[in-house]
Amino acid sequence: MLNPAPAISLGNTLSLILAFALVAAPHTEHLPLWLSALAGAMCLWRAYLARMRLALPARWLLMLVVIASAAAIYLQYRTLFGRDAGVALLVLMISLKLMETRTQRDGMVLAFISYFLVLTNFFYTQSILTALYLLGCVWLITAAMIGLQHTHEPARYRAQWRLQLRTSAVMLAQSVPLMVVFFFLFPRVQGPLWGMPSDAFAGVTGLSDNMSPGTINKLVFSEEVALRAEFSGKVPPPNKLYWRGPVLLDFDGKTWTAPPRPFLNRIDLQRRADPAYYRVTIEPHNRRWLFALDIPGLLPPRTSITADHLLMSQTPVTSRMRYDISSYLDYGIGADSNELTLRRALQLPRGFNPQTLELGQQLRAQHADNDAIVTAALALLREQKFTYTVEPPLLGRHSVDEFLFNTRAGFCEHFSSAFVVLMRAAGVPARVVTGYLGGEYNALGNYLIVRQSDAHAWTEVWMEKRGWVRVDPTNAISPARADGGLAAALPESALLSRSVFSSRNPLLHRWAMTWDSLANSWNQTVLGYNLETQRALLYRAGFDGDTLRTLAAMLIGATILVTLLLALATLRQRRRSREPVLAAYQTFCEKMAKVGIARGDAEGPQDFATRIAVTRPELAHATDAITRLYVSLRYQEEEENNNKNKYLQQLQQHIKALPA
Amino acid sequence: MTKIEQVAQQVGAIILGKQQQIRLALACLIARGHLLIEDVPGVGKTTLAHALAASLGLNFHRIQFTSDLLPADVLGVAVYNSDRSKFEFHPGPIFSQVVLADEINRATPKSQSALLEAMEEHQVTIEGETRRLPDPFFVIATQNPSHQIGTFPLPESQLDRFLMRIELGYPGPEAERALLRGENRRDLLERIQPCMQPAELLVLQREAQQVHASDALLDYVQALINHTRRSADYVSGLSPRAGLALAQAARAWALLDARKHVVPEDVQAVLPGVVGHRLSPTGAAREITATSADIAARLIASVAIP
């Protein structure tokens, strides 16, 4: 080879390793431990080799490692595609690429795949913190890439690094206008190719369509946001904030399940008060149901409602979704429920919970109508000193019996489950409703945050003429749950999660609310900017019709414009002289440029003054004084100029006196 | 009106509409440099030289360079005087304060170099004897554009000896009309009265050397020189002698303006005269920079004043 490729220097190697390690760091959370360890070891090994100036490992050895670890990834994920396996493979390949990074060119390749790795982090989270962190990573990668332009070892590493970081920051700052342009104008295409990998929502937490003891209990520990709601009027009182989720009709003795239900053509709703209007932003949960307060009135577009009054989307919610909706908080529903539904709401599995069945029959015998039975049952729960706890004792085969007659400690799912079984035993149609109760009001952003920890289960019983009536047995035992949320209902010692904890410390609480408000704005504006908002924006700007073509044209136009402006700004940017005389004269020239007389680079001060006098005679006098002072300060002999400071002051005053 | 301005005015009354060239010629003289006037025949090259010499009160000789001119015709010759039985030196036309070397590029290089050596050294050596030339000593050479037939173009090394080269060019329409209407130039020349003494010229030459060129100004001169050395527009950059010439000429120009310091405009004013014959543009640049003024304008435009 005539021109051997320049070898990569130690400083550049280390900065590339650092950049890669920082970009890959967030992935360790979900990568298998062995892979994180392998990648870390590769980084350290490569740094060691570079430091000691040792040769890199042989190619066949790397080949072996590649094959072995790719096989290990396949064994781990059972595929090489999709989000998790893909990211794992990418991290593996980059860390091995480190081991064959010899030349500047290899370094460039490494920098570019590191940029790509930055992108993959957004598959997992798109929060503000992530964005900021990755922005920092991009800064570092760019700085490392700038370093690759220098093939020699710098004399002083620290100065070199500082320079690289500064250049990188300047470059990133210059790209901000382009970034903004691309954010608004880059075509938002919706489709499988452009969306998230299909396995991206495998592990999301949230309510499911079945419930067994412990299901909701588990959610209580999660402070993840389920939804945020913005009310157009006053936020309803906490005990009205029942966010309706899956309705569980069928019970097999252990697990409650929600059967598929037909959709309603119209809502059989008796309205008793004006509806509440609000806007919900729901976090992706990979299910079709949407949450609304009991009971939704006007439905958002492309949604429907089931016979159990559950709001359903047409497709699973795999990205953050926003809808406007209204709900009647005082209502009557299902008075005309058909025989089939009611019979189903009375069914109990055979051979379970004999004691409860007996109790139910007793209640039926003692009381004439369903109303009285419900009241009596609730009174029973209240009297018998049940405990509300997130750590309930384990239950056996006759779970309801054990709960009602022995352990008497449980969480909302135990109460609702037991209550419905009891009601059904007494011949009252009943069903379990899951969802969320309450939410935390954020005064800063004027919205309600509903978290997974607000998950709740309650019941509905059917009464003649009144239809399905909500009965929350948890309320009978712990009235504080509905009014003050979970934190109020639990003893002080049961500190659950940060959100519950922070709600007890005013300062932390304030901070948490501020942060969530910020996150909400980020979600609504940045992440919520999609195909529809983009189209609406274009429409408002007066563009209609072929959106894609308009966007492409605008994008190209805006890019050219921004680039040109930046180039112009760079060309015009002249470093302000440190010398006061020159600096003053530069100010003068800038002022003149503003009135339309720009001094040419090669135009002498006297020629310039003459030109000003010709074009703007009214400025001639001032210009003449300024030019004379400037020339004498700059070109006269020092001896002639023993009043240098005085002249300088005069010059500055003259220039200041000029109309800006 | 200073005396030098009177000179400028008097010469300007004969060479009509060429104030800039006249001032350049005067600056060249004050900077102790020699002047080369290049133009087609008949635009008043000789008249200018004549008028300058007469106005300054300097004695004047004209040498018409031809292809059969010998060095002795320029320098002088030692002739045997049989009465005194020894050789007597007959000084040539070079022994005068202003020498007009007309059509210098018609002579052979041998004769050209005889003159050019005298210009550089301010002395001539004949028959082993060195003779000083008068002071002030000022050569005004004229030449026809080198594309005309029968010329021996001066080599670059010899062009460098001339502080300035100016081009007179055709007169403007008004000057032309005045010329046609006016008196015979030759009659005018004969009536010229000297405006100053040679000693006064020497004082001016000394004063010119004392004109202050500040650091900022020298920065500009260096920037100009460096640009010609780095740029691909020129076959070769300006020599240190050229840089020196530029500074000297700018000083003289400032003195003509009655200033004790040089400003960038002075440098720009003398630039066509100083660099026109020293820089040869390359390639594409050659097409668009035909004259000294073009070369200078291009150079000025490509270097910012620091």
C-alpha cells in the first residue's frame, strides 16, 4: 500500500470507548448480565491494549467470539430480530468492533454506529431525562469524531479535549435550527415499518383482563403513570374518580376473567347531572381498552363501548394516545339488562366457598329486597374488623371463605371478589370492575395524574329499576381509600413507592409535581407531535392537499435556507478585535453598515470616509472626525501621539454619538 | 502650494489628463527610484520625461535605444588625445541627472544591461576607472509593449530594478480635444521654468525616507506580499526588493499628500505602479488582468486591510 491508513491515536481510542460505554450504559438495565459484562470487559481490554501499545487480538479469535456470543444471544431471546435481541446484537457487535479498531477509518465507523446506538435507547424510554442524557452522548461522540481528524498524539490531552468538546458543542448548537426544522417537517409516517418493533410492549405494566388475588396488589408498587387527565372544569371530588377498566364477569373459584362482550349501539344511560368534560392522555399498555370515568357519554372518534360500558379502541394502545371525552358521574345504567347478562352475573363455580354460599342464602332469607341485602352485607364487613393491607396472607382453595371468616385482611381485590361472590350467593346479580380510583392533582399543570398504584377493583350490583349500581366494599372497610388515595388508607410504615413517599413531604411533593408537569408537557408537545398534529399545523399554515410532497418541498427548502443563513452568519462573523482602537472602528463600520454603507475589506479608512461623505453628506462631519482620529491613532508615529488615550476616548465618544 | 505641487501642475499642463501618472512619476522620483513608462508610441512618454526634468530643474539627456546601440554610446568612451598623449574620457549621456532611455527594449541585452547596472549602482566603471553618477540620478525608460516587433523584452530581473512602471494610456476625450486645440507640446516644453532646485529635491527625498509607516501599515504591506506568494494567481510572488519598493513608494506618496505617516490608501495608490511589472498572472487570471491597474485592483480586493 502506498499510503498506509493513519493509525488511531490513544486519545481518540479512549474517547471513542468512553462515548460507546456511555451510550450503551442505559441498555444494561434490560440486557442479559453476561452481555453487559462482556461489553464492559471489551471496553476495558481495548483501553488497556491502547495504553500499553499492544497488538490487537487475532481475527480468528474475534471470529470465534462473534459466533459464540451471537449464538448465546439467539439462545437467550430465541430470535435475532426484534427490539431486545436486535439491541443486544448491536451492543455485542460494537464492543467487538472495538477490538479491531486500528485506523482512523475504523474510528469513524465506530462513531457512526455509536450514533445509531443512541437511537435504540429511545425504543425503551422517551423521557426528558433520556433525551438529555443522549444529547450529552451525542456531544461526546461528535467530540470524539472531531478528534479523529487529528492523527497525531496531541501535546496536551486536556487542552485538546477541551477544544474538541467546544467545537462539538458549537457544531451541535449550529445544528439546532436544522433539528427544529426536521422536527416539524419530517414526514411522520405511520405504519409497521416506522413504528416500534413489535416486541416493544411486552413488559408494560397495567391492568389485565383477569384478576386473581395479588394481581392488583402487584401494581400498587408501581409508580408508573397510567394516564393523565385534564378537566375543562373543576376536577370532580376523589370519590367520583372511578376510572373504569375491564369488567370481570366470570369466576372459576380463583381467577376472575372478563369475557369478550358485544359492543353497544347506544348507551342506555340515565343522566342525572351535567357531564364532566376532560382530555385523557393514556400511556401505552398494549391493550385495546381505554379509560374513562364512570360512565362515558360522548365517545371519542374511532372508539366504541362494550355491553359492560368499557371504552374500547380499535387497535391496541401501543403509543401514547390522547382523546377528548365526557362522562356522567351521576348516572343510571343497565336497568334494561337482558336475562342472559343477569344470569351470567349470578353464576358461581361449584364446590367452592361453601361458607360464603351459606351466608348468602341466610342474607336472602332475612331480607326482602336486593337493596337491603347489599346494605346488610356492607354492614357485616364493616362490623367484623377487616384490615386493609397491601400484604395480605396467602389464601387456599376456598379463598373467599378463608378471607371472610379467617384472615379478614386483604386488598381491594379481595374485598371486591368476596363481595361479589357473597352477592351472587344471595341471588343478587353482581360483577367486579377493575380500573383506577382517584389520581393525584397537579396544580402546576392543572391535570390529574393517575398511576398504576391507583389501580383498584370495585363491584357493581344489579337492582330492579336502578340497573347496575356501584358498590365499593373497600370503602366500607377503609373509607380513606376513596377520599385520600392509597397513601391515606395505609399505615405510615407501609411506604410503598416514591410517589406515595413524596406525597408526605411537601418539598419533595412539590418537586415531583413540577417534574411530572414538565414530563406531561414534553409528552403532549414533543412526543405527541404526530401525523395528525403535523397535518393540522400545515393546514393552519395554509398548505393543503398532498401532504407528503408539501413536506418534502418544505423540508428541502427550509434546510437550504437554514444552511445558507448559517453559512452567511459564519462568513459575516468577524472576531472583535482586542485592540480598543480597532474595536471602536469596527463598531463604527457596523453602524455604517446598518445605514447601508458597508466598508469593504480592502477599503482604506479615508476612501471609506469619502464614500460616506458622498452618499450621506449629513454624516460627513462626524465621519471625518472619526476617520481622522482613527488614522492618527493607527498610522501616526507614537511621538506625535502622546495623547493617545485622550484621542481614543474622543474616538469612542464620536462613534457612540452616531445614530445607531 | 508646495514646490512639488507646482511641478505636478506644470507637468500636468503639458501632459493633459494624466495627473495620477504624473504624481506616480513624482513619487517614484522622490522615492529615489527609476521609472519605466510602457505604452504604445505617441502617447507622450518622452514629453512626460522631458517636462519632469525641466520642471525639477534637472539636466536631461535622451538616449534613443536602437538595436545597434553599443554600451559605449550610453556610458561614454575614452578617446586618445594626441595633443596630450593620453586617453580622455568623454562621458556618455548617462552622466546627467535625468536620463531618458527611449524605447529601451529595442536595444540588445548587452546595451540594456549597461544602463541597468548604472541604475543600480549609481556609478559606472569604464577602463578600470569608477565614476560616480550625479545626484539626484533618475532614469526614465520608455518601452513599447513587448508584443510589438523588433523588441528585446527586459528580463524580469531587470524589470525589478525599476521602482515603478506606469502606463500612460490614451488621453480622455476632453484632454484629447484640449490637446488638438492647444499649442505645440514642443513649444510648451521649451518655455518650462524650473520650479525647484536639485538640492530641494534631495531634501524631499530625505524627508520621504522619514515618513512614518506604523506597524499596522507594515502589516498591510506584508499581507499584500504574502498573498502574492501564497496565491496561485501569480507565477511568482513579490520579492523582498518589491516589498521595499512598495513601502518606499507609499512613503513618497504620503509625502506628496503632505502627510508624515503612511495610510493604506497610499499603498493602494502606488500599487499599480509598483507591482504591475513584477507580477505575472497565471492561467485564467492572465485573461482578466491585462493591465497594471487590473493586477493591482485584483490584489487589493483579495487582501483585507488589517
